[in-house]
Amino acid sequence: MRWITLSTRKKSGELLDLYDVLDAIPDNDYVWHLIEFYGFGAAPEGMNISEFEQLVLRSEISYTFSWLELRQFARGLHQAIDCLLVANRGMIRKKYFFDELRGNLEEFVAYVIYVNDGEQWEVAVEEDEANTESVVATLVSL
């Protein structure tokens, strides 16, 4: 995995949000697993954001999105304070903690997107991804 650390502010001084981070990633058919979330904005499925945060917290493994669903969700957010997203080809087998994702994973993961306490974004891109260099270059330019 190739790890990139980003400020929560763009070079322009504006807030770097989840949608900006996702915008650096090409369209894909991965299953996106939201393992942890706390933030402000609109929640999916007509829930309020507090209900959604509780749903994610209580989920056995994760709340899943398709790429399109994830981008729609991210577009409705004002800010992600705590967020842990993992992308792979199918369902993940366990609820990961961020420290585990920085180590050896038990399964293939294409992307990891993480922010904790709104301090900094940490994004990982699998080295075998076709667009790894392009994604990294776009992220670094934010």
C-alpha cells in the first residue's frame, strides 16, 4: 500500500472534505465499507446524521456503499470528523481498526481513507492499482 497524509485544508485554505478525496479516485466497481463515521451533513436512506452514525457504529462489520452511493453520500456531507473507509472487491471479513490497516491485512484492500478528529487525512492506494500514480499525484496536489 502507498500511504499519503493530507492536511484537512486545501492549499487554497478551504476545507478538504471526503468528496475532494474521492474525486481523486477513478470510477470503480469496488465495495466501499464505512467502518467508522462521525460528521456533519446529510445521511443516506433518509436518516438523520446521528441515526446514521449509530448505525455505522453498531454494524457488525461495516455499512457498505457502491461507488456511486458513496459519492452521493460524500456530496451531502459538510465535514467528516472521523471516517474510516475501505474498498475491496467484495465483503470484508472483519471490522478493522485503523492500526490494523497500517499493518498486514488479511485480505486485498484497494483503498483506505481515514480521518481522525478532523486532524489529517490518511489515504492508502494499493500499489497494483492501474492508476496509483495518478491518484497519488492528484491527492498531493490538493
